[in-house]
Amino acid sequence: MAEAVQARQPEGDAPLLRVRGLAKHFDVSPPFVTRALQGGGRSILRAVDGIDFEIERGKTFSLVGESGCGKSTVARLVVGLYKPTEGHVEFDGVDLASLATRKAMEPVRKRMQMIFQDPFASLNPRWRVADIVAEPIRTHRLIDDSRDVLHRVGELLEQVRLSARDGEKFPHEFSGGQRQRISIARALASNPEFLVCDEPTSALDVSVQAQVLNLMKDLQRELGLTYFFISHDMAVVYHISDYVGVMYLGRLVEWAPAEEVFHNPQHPYTRLLLDAIPDLEMTGRPRQAVAGEVPSPIHPPSGCHFHPRCPFASDRCRAEVPPSLPRTGGQVACHAVEEGRMPDAGNSA
Amino acid sequence: MSAARRTDAMAINTDRREITPSLAGRAADSLHRFFDGDVYYSFRRSPVAMVAFAVTLVLFFVAIFAPWVAPHNTDDVTTLNLMNARFPPWGFTDPFGTEGVARFLLGTDDQGRDIFSAMMFGLQISLMVGFASVILAAVVGTSLGLISGYIGGRLDSVIMRIADIQLTFPAILIALLIDGTVAGLLPRAVAQDLKIYVLILAIAASQWVNFARTVRGSTLVEKNKEYVQAAKVIGVHPALIMIRHVLPNVTGPVLVIATLSLALAILTEATLSFLGVGVPVTHPSLGTLIRIGQQYIFSGEWWMTIFPSLALVVLVLAVNLLGDWLRDALNPKLR
Amino acid sequence: MTVSPKPPLLEVKDLRIEFPTRRGILVAVDGVSFDIAEGEVLGVVGESGAGKSLTGASIIGLLEPPGRISDGQIYLAGRRIDNLPYEEIRKVRGSEIGMVFQDPLTSLNPLYSVGRQLIETIRTHTDLSEPAARKRAIDLLGEVGIPSPKVRIDQYPHQFSGGMRQRVVIALALCVNPKLIIADEPTTALDVSIQAQIITLLKRLCSEHGAAVMLITHDMGVIAETANRVAVMYAGRLAEVGPVDQVIKRAKHPYTHGLMGSIPKLSRAAERLVQIEGSMPRLNEIPSGCAFNPRCPKAFARCTVERPDLIPVDRSQVACWLYDQVEERTGSDG
């Protein structure tokens, strides 16, 4: 299996995943009859509103943002659980939209898997762990002999630091952290190169989170995996990522290498997020009071979505959507940064 | 099977035990899980459920083994003797001075049928019709509910509107309609033979909606859970997701509805038979027996209708209590 | 425990909470003792299932049956409150102890306006007239940072955002100037940027009102920013109690030490996080001796047999045999 990964590697430095102008709009209008009776038109939720980014092979790209910013929707668009309203998701040079049938999708399916947030809902409670982990193998008929399948399942369980004998048990016999390992084992069963991880540790306790994060890092090194990681926890993202993108109300406001984002944040929202993290080191750093709340994504503010909470907002910010412009190692979408109105990032955490 | 093959099979079995126990092992394990589980625990703690279960079990036993345990074979018309008609139960005297005999424990009807035996055979018919119609309704309703909930969209609308229309007709009316249509379309002899199947179909038609609606509701909940999304990401065929992932997780409510529907189906069958559109008189069900008996109730010959009625009450009550308990046991939120 | 002339505001002694189940009695909280001084913020941390929320609920008599306090005492300002009849504890709950829950949506009645809930609470526990109570409610809403409180007071909970709702809940808890506020995961359901606002608010209000706070959370960052002292719970027992800087920077108990190491930090990029092997035992399989011993890198024979009590070390108290020995050794050394 390691050979297979190696074999695919030389295909070049082209990014494994490329997302272009990706958008997903949900129609959240009340039913037709209600609309007709009460007046009022359709309301469209722009969960993802035109974002671009690329993920290099063997690296971890993370999306951070607060609830409702659309980061989980991006994850589901990337794995094809949702169809994009606009834009493209290209996996290894292939546009997913061009794979119309399930059959055509199958080769990509094997190479791309997902780990979910809720370790209690992501495993079918009626299935034995061995059957859960074997599902991708059986679906894609990767191994024919049933003995070999079970052997492989045992290997996978050991790979995520569980015992092969755990396959006999049912999910409810495991703790949250162990279930998340089972989820990872299932995701690895089809030898994928690319894992989409939607808040994989946010339902776990810190000590268990550490175990899962360490495991994920080990697996990435051993198997040459590429991660697309979704989280709201800045510290976790900093720990696991090579690249970080910050989302706010459906838009990617800034992305760059992790070090850059965390130690030289450009966008005012990135700075706000970093500032809001409770200070575990107790340096006595004065915390800047952050005003305001995330507005409703159904009626987002005009221009730059962040302008009502932004201390640097100008008339231009209220009127004009800022384009993504290059910054060190990445891009940032902010008029204030473009015009050089931002003070230096002195609040690196 | 050759010896070599057999050892081969055993080898696989022992090999598998490393990770998964053999089929027998799994079955034993499942049994152990059941007796260790919450449902069995709740059963042991509920005297009502235990009594209801015992009663149901006895009635089932009696119904299934009626030809062997009944003192008279009332199914065989040739054994009937009009001389034996209208005996009161043993130890009773009827208004005309006839005394009951031990041979006919609960008396006889106007054809000379032993009531006690006729009830056993009647129970058999009632349960058979009840079970068959519930199973039919459950299969159809569950499938439609599953498809409706999982696929959604226009198909969902169509199925649910049909269900809505279905609900506007009372069960009896549907049964009468189907019964009438079949009787009108087919020759009399054929219709008579098909009568019991028509009855099953009619009762099932009035009950599938319950299953469909409940399963659709549970499916809508389950299909948004992450394990279903995981299966989609893996690339599992939608039909397999429905059958292997969603279905096992929506069977709890189906079991409850099935139990409660069984009581209802038995009652519906009894009602239809009482009205004379049910099973043929030659093979009377409990409802038919009640109908035959009620003609004589005003002449003081009460036993013909009271005993079958009591049996019906006890059966329906026991099944209903069992269903109620099951609903509580499977839905901890209601406790 | 320092001996002061005045009794501490809250004193919990040997608290034991049991859940009878069909497989025997589960001990969810076992021999927990701590106190909170007036105006102090005590953080209670632990992983899910450590018993921290149950401890909080038992103090205000909101333990859900079949859970029950089977042993120990709870004193509020010297008065025993764990055995009070329902009506009495209800009065204590309203007037002397305020409560802030994790989910602001469930602690507000969706059918009543925010103002009505505030006014009712105020009037139940004070003699204020309706207009006076309304004025106080408006003042409170302003105090917790709700803009234009005169308008918002007549709105319903669903018209408030999550952060604003939590502010209303805090206002509700502060209505009658309680001496103690029990805040159970008050920021967990909120976004990071809102969390910071709520923490700042809670801190400011408590110092202004002179209320003590029992802050129950799994988030060490919140504790570091807010608490004066920290109590670390593990498997229903206290592992360590001490001043916040002591516990966070120089954790004594191996569990606390591991816990602190397992938190990813922004200040330094570590390739691997410190990892405590295994997971917290289920309540029906708590090991003998120290509950942490199977996972403890420093466990020795005594740990598996004898259960450690809190031992004073530096300015903290630690339930670990390691320090019993250290005490003896340093005792002979110095």
C-alpha cells in the first residue's frame, strides 16, 4: 500500500485538491403556501460564497471559523455529499462535477475519505466494528476472500492503536476517543490519499483529543496522507496544520502557511479570533474587548461581511466586496490591508 | 459434503474466530445480549407485560395446535349432529330445562358445534388473518416509508398523498369496498375460496399507512446522521444504504406498531366477520361465532356469544398490553 | 485548609453521590471536599464523566433522580443545605445561589418574554413592586451588556442570539444578589469570540457584586483567565486543588500534569502532544487504590492498593502518594 502511495507521488507538484469559485446556496424559504399567504420572497442562504484554495500533497490544510461560517459545508462539497451551486472541486486534476454517475465516481471515492465530528452518530449502532471497518473494502471489492478482509480489518484496527479483537464488539462498547479511532480505521480501509476531517476532535475531551491528534499526525507520516481539516479550535488547527484558511460568513478571508497566519495575521478577523483565545500561559496580556456577534448568514452585511465588527472599516468596506490579494505565502481579502491602513500585527499569540 | 471440504469449512471457522465468532457463536452472543439487554430487563420488571405475554403465548399455542388439543373437530362438518345443538355449558340449565353435559364444556351452538372447540379453531383463523395482514401491511408500509423518507422529493409527495387519501377511509369501509368489488368481479365459487385472502388484503390496506408514516419519520432522522453520510462518502449504493444502514435502525417503532396493529387487525377481522363479510361460515372465526351466537342471546342462550366474545377481549387486551409495554421499553424517553 | 474565624461561603465535606442501577450502585462522586471563600472564583475542571456537573447540581438540590447524595454535608455560610426540604432549597436556589447553565436556550422559558422571567424572579425573592422590579430588570440587562435594554426586555428568548441569551441568563442569576453563582460550562455552547465576552462579563459582575463563583468547565483556558483557585476532578474524585497559576504551570498530580500537556498551545509548535494513555474508567470499573493508577506513568505498588487523600504540597492539595513520600523525604532532608 505504501508502494501505491509512492507510485502516485511523482505525478508532479500539482496540488491534490483545487477548489475554484466554490459556492453553495441553500434555499431556506418558507414553503410556497406560506410565502403566498404572508408575502415575502425566497430567502437564500449563501453558506459558501465563492472560495478558492489549493491543497498540496502530503500537507494539512485547515479551515477555521465560527459556527455558521460554512466550513462544514465546504467539507461536504469537497467529498461530494453536496453538489456545488457554482464553482469546481478538482481532485488530482479531475473535476468532480464531470463524474456524473456513481460508477464514474468510484475511483475517486476510494482515494478520498471523511472523518466526522460526532463519534456517537458516525458509526451505525447496529453493526459490529469489524463490519463497519470492512464496509469500504466490501463496497469497492478491494479484497475478495472474506478471511483476508477480516485480516485486513484487524490490521487497520491495530493501525489506529486498537486491538484486532475489538472487531467483534459493537460501537456502544467504546468510549468517544476509541470510536473516533474506529472512524479513522474505516476511512483508511480503502487506502485513500486524502482525508477530509470535519471537527474530528471537537466532541472529545482534551486528553483524548491529544491521542487522536497524535495518531492523525503519525498516520500522515506513515501513509503520506493529505488532510483537509475543519475546526473551530485555533490551537488545534495551529498544532496540526501546514496551511490555514480563515472563513467568515461563507467567504475565505485569509489563507497562508500556519506560521504566517498565527504569527503574522493580516485580516482583522483573524486577529480577532487569535485575540479571543483564552490565555493559558497567563501572561497577563490585556485582552482586547471584541464587540458584536456573527450576523445571520441569510442577511449578511453588504461589502465586506466583517465590516460591522471591524475596527478598521471604511466606507469602501461597507460597499465593495474585497478581492483576494496575495499576502506572504497566501492570500487575504481586506481593503484595509490592501490600502496599508492596518497596524502591524503585534498580537501574535 | 466430502470430508476434505468439511475440514476446510471448519478451518475457516476457527480462523474467523480470531476476529469474528462463528455464526453459531454470533447467535449465542446475540441471545446473551438480549437477555442482558434493557428490553429483557424492563420485561422482567413489568408484571403486566409478563402476564400479557403468558396469556398471548397460551392463546397462540391453543390456536396453532387446535386440531390436536380441541375435544371435537368442529372444522369437519360431517361430524356435526343437529341432535347436539344448543346445549348449555356444563353445570348450567337453559331456559327450556336442558342440562349441560361434560362432553360440551361450554355448550354447543345451533349446528351442534362444541363452543369450546369452535373457539380454538376460530382463534386460529383470527390469528392467522391478523398476522398475515399485519405482516403484509408492515412489509409494504415499511418499504414505502423507507423509500419515501430516504429518496424524498416528488416520490415522497406522491406516496404520502396516497397515504393521506387512504387515511380518510375508515378501515371497515375499505374492507367492505374490496370485499364487494371482488365478490362482484369474480364467480361466486372463486370469490368464496379467495375470501380469506381478500380479507387479509383489505385489512392490510387499511394499516400500511401507520407503518409508512412512522418509518418515513424515523428515516428522515436517520438519513442525516453521520453514519449514513459516511456510507455515502464510501460510495455505497443508495439501495444498500437504505437496507443495511437505515432499515435496522428504524425497526424498533415498526415492531411496536406491528404489535398494536395485530390487536387492531384481529378486531377488524372480527368486526367484518360479525357483519357477515368476513371468513366463510364453514370455518368460523371468533367474529363469526359471535355473530352466530348473538341471534340466540335474547332467548337466554347466552353462552354461544359470551365465550367467543370473552376470548376475543382477552386476546386483544393481552396483545395491546404487550404492545404498550414494548413501546415504553423501546423508547426510554417516554419513561 | 486555612483556619479562618469566619466559615467559608460554601463548604462541601466528603460529598458522595450515588446512582442506583440494576447492575449495582454507581458512585459518581466519591469523597469530594472543598470550600469557596466569599468573592472567590473556584474553577472545577475535569473531563466528561468526572462528576463536576453532578457536584454543582447537588449543591443547589438539582440532582436528577435516581441520583442521590448518600454521604457528606454541604454548608452555605455555615448553614447545612444538603438535607433541606424541597421548599427551603428552592428559596436558597433563588435568593442565595444563582445558576448559569451551558445551554442558554433551555434555561429560559421560550413562551415568556425575557422581562417577565426576570421580573417574576425578582418579585419571588424580594418585596419590590412590579414597576420597581421592572426597573431593576432593565438595569440588570444593561449591566450584562445588552444594548437598548428598554426595548429588549419585552422580547422573547428566540429573538436573542446565543451570546445575548447567555447574558440574559447571567442577569437572571444575578437578579437577587446571590452570594454564590454556579456556572456549569457557561461558554461551551458559544463561539470563541463570544466566549471571551462572556468570561469578561462574568468576571466583572462577580467582582462588582461580590459574588463567589463555582465555574465548572472542561476548558482550561477559561479557568486560566477567570479562576482564583482550581479543583481538578478525575473519576468522581478530587485529584488536585490549588491556586490557578500553581495548578496550570506547576501541576503536581500526574493527571493534571498530563492534562495540561495534552492541550495544544499557540506559543510553541510541538510535534507531538503529551498523551495520557487510555481513557477515564467507566463508573462501574473504577480501579482500586488511586483511580488514576492504571494510566499513571509514575504509579507504584501503593497506588493500586491504597486510595490517597488530599495532601498539602506547596500551596496546593494533591491526592497522590508521590507526595506522601516526598513529604517524608524532604522532611528528613530539611
